[in-house]
Amino acid sequence: MLEDITLYEFNNLNDNEKYEAIMEYATLVGDRFESQFKILLYQFDNFYVELFYNSQHNAIDKFRSFINQDLLIPYLNQIDLKELK
């Protein structure tokens, strides 16, 4: 079942399947802008995926999946620490 998908399994999906898995099973946790891209960060149970939306072409350009939490640094400014008290 895709709700228990691993990073390896996700990487072996085609782009349409990746998009469907993200929409069905992942949680949107942040976004940011870089050049012409709006980058959406999604979280699965054991890994993260960045979806690169190209606003100039109105299309998804690529996906980047990872487990390295250092890649979350660009999103840290979106966390409201007041809510954690």
C-alpha cells in the first residue's frame, strides 16, 4: 500500500505516480520560492519530498525526496514557536 511507501519505492515511481502518492498520502508542511520555482515540502512517514513547481511553464519540473533533515533548513523560518509553549 502506498500509505506505507518507502523512500526507495517512491523514487521508483514515475512522475504521475509520485504526484498521486503525494496528494493522497503526504502532508504539506512548508513552501518556499527559488528563482522561477515554488517548492512545496511534503512529509511521508519516513521521508520528505520537495515538489518543484515551475511557474513560468505552469508545470511540475521535478521531485526531490530525502531523509537528510539538513535539507529542511530553508523551511525553519515558517515554524511558529509561540504555538509550542
